[in-house]
Amino acid sequence: MTQPHFDPRGAIDLSSLQKPTPAQERAAAAAEATRAAAPAGVIVDMTPETFQQVVEGSASVPVVVAIGASRTAAGEKMTPLLEAAAVRYGGRFVLARVDADAHPQVAQAFGVEGVPCAVAVIQGQPLPLFQGAPAPEQVDQVLEQVLAAASQAGVTGVVAGAEQADAQPEPEPEPEIPPLFAKAYEAIEVDDFDGAAAAYTQHLNENPGDRDAKAGLGQVALMKRLHGVTDPVAELEKAEAMGPAALDLQLHAADIEMAAGRVSAAFDRLIAVVRATRETERETARKRLVELFELVDPQADEVKAARRNLALALF
């Protein structure tokens, strides 16, 4: 299981804790097919090690730099659109992808104020393109402007071996995100957890039983509880020192472990609280554990084991 990371702003990326929806799986498959269809050199990853080489290459072929971050839903929409365009344009520009979380110094080199965003580079000179995820119909329009500017600067090269890319079939369009999910993602981006919860709740009212919405609601609640945490290690150490009967500390510690991807540890911690407490406190721990179950695939081994252990602890 991949481990989510702590966002320096206090929000937690929980996307790897929930089972992808069919729409997300189709979108991921379409994006993977697009990347597989790209000739070598059309789509590259920009890192501190490759930064200079990619920028120097803009003297012959224009470069579009897609700067995203793993914590942003909008970044997951922007980059696939530009990947598809890079294949469609047959190497008339190079798409350079940057993960701002992994390589913040590269993002800073372009002076970006927020992600996702896109910047064109022509003869080493940056040109801002997008801030946030563009609408699909905007992409070609902006790229045509980039190519026109490159032509005026005498940059008209094509990536070697990519001239036939236009003949390849265009990937299926990315499935649309339900409007209320999109509204929730936008609220999360600005730490409006109440607004995100309201959007998920409205979706559930209209679509009872939607597990993805239930998981989203649970994720938002967890993010809200952990917002502002700056030293999770110290919080965990405090909980360990006080023992399983310290209900509030253990609930908080379990949230931290859950958000960090230590799913089994979070479940075991709360089961220990159930064993060590009685009545109201015991029920509080049980309810929190059940809430955290909603964030994980119900068929996951961690959930199955924790349900068995919870039953033993209760009876």
C-alpha cells in the first residue's frame, strides 16, 4: 500500500487509501495509454538533473512545462490533457512534467505561485500559460499560440522520430468528475473542509450508498481533525507515553497514523483503546475505528483483520 504524505499546510493526501472508482480506473488507463503512445522524447520528466538539458532543448523545439503536485486533484486533470495534446501534436513541442512536491526547486525556478500550472519555454525564455486545470477546449487554442510564438522566434523543430504521432489513435476523453465531487475538491484546495463535507453530503443525499462519497466525507473529516498538525512524531510519542487509556491522545494518534498510510497501526491502536476503556470512552473509540474503516477498501486484509480483532475486544 502506498503511503500518503503530510502536506506542510496541515492537509493530508488520502487518495491512496481508497479504492479507485471505475471512472478513475478508466481515466488512469486512458492516461497510461497516452503515455505509451508517445514517441521517445515527446513527454519527459523535468528534475533538477534534467532541468538544464530540457531548457536548452527549447532552442530547437518549444517546451511546455506542466507543474503539478500529487496532492491536487486539479493537477491530475491538467497533466493528462497536456499529455494527450503532446501525442496529438506529433512532437511539435516537448511536454516536460514537474512534480512540485518531489522537486520544489524546479517549480521555484519558474517563479510559480501555485500549482497546477503550465509554462512554455522558448529559447530558454518562460511564458506563463495556465494557472489551474484548463478546460479541454482551451488546450489546443493556447498551444497554437505557443507554436506561433515559437515560429516567430525561429523555433520550428520537431522531436526526432515523432513525426508519425499524428497518425496514432486519439485516447478516449477523460471521464468527467461528478459536479459535487469537483466542488468538494475545490473546497479542499483552500482548506474549506466544511464546504467539502457539505458537497459530499449533498451528493450522498442524491446518491445514497455511493461508497466513494462516503469515503470522501470521511477523508474530509480526517483532514479537518489534522489540519494544523506540524509535528506528528511528537504527537505520536505523547500518545505512546500516556498509554491506551488516554482516549483523546489515542484518537489523535490513530488519525495521524491513518493519514500517514500506517493503516494497521491506526486500527491496532484503537482496538487497544477499546480493550483498555469502558462504556462511553470505549464506544467513542469503536465509532472512530468504524469511521476509519470507510477510508479503506472493505476487502483489504487490514480491514478484515481489524474487524476480527474488534469483535474479540468487544466480546
